[in-house]
Amino acid sequence: MRIAVLKERAAGESRVAATPETVKKFIALGATVAVETGAGEGASIADADYAAAGAEVSPEAVRGADIVLGVQGPEIAALAGANQGAWIVAGLDPFGQRARIDGYADAGYEALAMEFMPRITRAQSMDILSSQSNLAGYKAVIEAASQYGRAFPMMMTAAGTVAAAKCFVMGVGVAGLQAIATARRLGAQVSATDVRSATREQIQSLGAKPIFVESVAGIEGEGAGGYATEMSEEYQKAQAELVSSHIAKQDIVITTALIPGRAAPRLISDAQIATMKPGSVIFDLAVSQGGNVEGSQADQVVVRHGVKIIGFSNTATHLAADASALFARNLYNFLSAFWDKEAGKPVLDEEIGDAVRLTQGGKVVSERLLGAN
Ligand code: NAD
């Protein structure tokens, strides 16, 4: 069983899908690990560290591989020399990269999309969306703080008092919860909103104020699989009114709202931005999925009505070392949980296998992906 670790080729991608720690663990399972030369550079991991962990480090790592690990889905060309039927295990962006997924099927690879990991308790440690969103929520606040021309905490000084920043977090999933916690640690006054009623208590437990649409019912409890759906027009209207009255008083707004397989919901309009104080900062974590904020542009600081709107196309990559360490553990936790000692390779069960498998036997087999056609 040969596991290859790719050097990421996508622009701006600094993460890597395995670390010396996970290399050692894969070897302990009986696998051989080959790492592409320079794969860990962006995450500050030297080739020598992989070699010391027992990996073969080579530009030809993929040759003869049974499993190829990546952070993002590789181009077909990067897989040349992999074995027939090899597994491609990565964040494959199934909805955004459909043509590439078809290419994996045509080439006979078995593509496993880690972002399709079901949200069940035993899969939590395998969930790349959670591990990366958590870091992204943290980074969004840090970045917003660095773009903000004022301080976050209240400071009483001999020269006068500095007021605490008011921070509003929209969308309280994994990223939103970490954004609330980070903004609180920095001393901001934090409020937050979501469409799922289960988040109200979570917001309060972090010491922030819940701001909810009360006139129209949102999503009961957690929502299906923890995910939100598109909201009714009536709800959207009530939400827009709520946001309008709240946002004018905010200094920092972090938006994180996503709906799987769809464009991100628009939460803040240009007219609403115009009511904010000049110098305020908005970080749009959904910018690469179409954006929650009108006018946001990936990897740019856009100034509208004196308000800075920022967002990274790939937020976790800005914390490449930690993001790689967690991503690598997610992949190890996934493959090792299914490791069949006798077969010397992982054998997936139905619940998780069927959820993450996109292609097999030359065809696209994922019901979720086929259902989105
Ligand atoms: P996400 O990234 O899909 O979305 C971010 C948040 O935006 C969600 O809370 C969503 O409800 C919210 N949102 C969507 N549309 C909105 C709108 N119009 N207005 C306001 N908010 C809106 O979510 P996520 O971070 O992946 O997590 C969602 C839930 O799933 C959480 O409760 C999380 O704890 C749970 N989860 C469970 C597991 C597991 O059990 N294995 C793994 C990951 C997440």
C-alpha cells in the first residue's frame, strides 16, 4: 500500500495533506509513504522532516501510488503514474469542480471528497470542514482587527478612554463560533445571529448577545445534518430589517453563512453598508462562494462608504502550519479508522464510504453530486 502526498499546485495554497506525524502513523499501519519534493514548504515542513519520519521524498512520489492525498483536488496530470483505481483523497470541491471529477471517473480513479464527510459523531475527527473553518473563523477576526484603525478592548488610560469595538457575527457554525470566541478574547462586545435556533444558546454560552428574527420561524434546532437551507422570502425580508437596525451600530462584522451546494446567501446590501460608520470593517468568509456581502472581492480590500470589506478566497491557508496539521490528522483519522490489517489497506463502510465516494468503476457514483445536476 503506497500512499503519495502531493505538493499542492493551486495558486495561493500553502497547506499540505500530511505531516511528519501522520507519515509516521501511516508507516506504523504498514503503508509506504512517498511525499512530493517541497510539499511541506508552505507549511514550514522541510523535506528532511518527512524523510526523518520515514517517507520517501521524491518528485515521482505519485508513481505506483494506491492512495493519493491532497488538500485540494489535483489536476489529472498530477496523478500520472498512480495505480489503476487509486484513491484520490482530498477536498475535491465536488460542486465547483465537476469537470475534474468527471475526469477522475474517466481515468478510473476512486475520488473521495472529504467535504462530503457525514456530520455524525464518529466522523467528527475526520471532518476537514470543521477543522479548517475553525481556524478560518479565528483568522477572520485577527485580519479584521488588523485592518481596523481602532482597538478591540476598552482601555482606560491617563489620556482618556478607548471604547470597546462592537463585533457582529453572522452565521454561527464552526467558523462563527470561533469568530465569537476570538473577538471576545480580544475584548470586543460581541453579538451574533443565525437561522438555526440551536445556535441561540451557543452564542450565549460564549458570552455574546443573540440577535434573532422573531417574527418569522427560522430553522428548528440544528437543521438537517447541521446545515442551513435557503430561507423563505418572508424570512429574508425580516432578516434584512433586523440587520439594518443592528448593523449601523457595529464596528466589525464577520459573515460566515453558507448553504452547501448553493451560492452563499446575501446578508448585507450596499445600502446597509452605507449606514455603518466609516472605518468599520467587514470580513466576508463566504467570499469564494459568492459572498454574503454586496461588493466583496476575494483577496482584496474593497472600500465602500468608508467601510473596508475584506475576504480571503482561502482563509485557512493563511495559517498553513496549523491548518495542515489538523487537515493531515483528519485524513489519517479517516483512513486509519477503516484500516483492515489483513488486507493491508482501508476498507470503507457504507455509511461513510457512500457519502464521500464521488467516482468508482469509471463512473460518478455520488448521489449527492448526481442529485445536484
Ligand atoms: P456552514 O459552514 O454550512 O454555515 C455557517 C453557518 O451559517 C451555519 O450555522 C448556518 O446555519 C448559517 N447560515 C446559513 N444561512 C444563513 C442565513 N441566511 N443567515 C444567517 N445564518 C445563516 O456551517 P458549519 O460551520 O459547517 O456548521 C453547521 C452545524 O453543523 C454546526 O452546528 C456544527 O456544530 C455542526 N457540525 C457537526 C459536525 C459533526 O457532528 N460531525 C461536523 C461539523 C459541523
